[in-house]
Amino acid sequence: MDQGKIVAILTGAISILLAIAYLIIVQILDFRGEMIPAPVSQLPLAILGVIKI
């Protein structure tokens, strides 16, 4: 095999490994449950003033 073919195979293998790692990370983060926003009472007053305007 020439060098270009080896680089292409290596690049493809790295790309597949990164895709699998990404899917595993997404599954782990999704497994933690629903993301619930912070209660409004916990927000600083400056942010609340901006929202009310």
C-alpha cells in the first residue's frame, strides 16, 4: 500500500473512534436525567431587572 492509502485508513479509523466516543458521552449525559433550570429566586436581582424590561 502506498502512504496516501495508509493515511486515509488511519484518518477514517480516528474519525470512527471520535464518533463512537461522542455517542457514548451523549448517552452518559442523557442518562443523568432531565435538565431542570435554576429557580427564579436563585437569579441575581440585576438579571431579573433586565428580564422585566
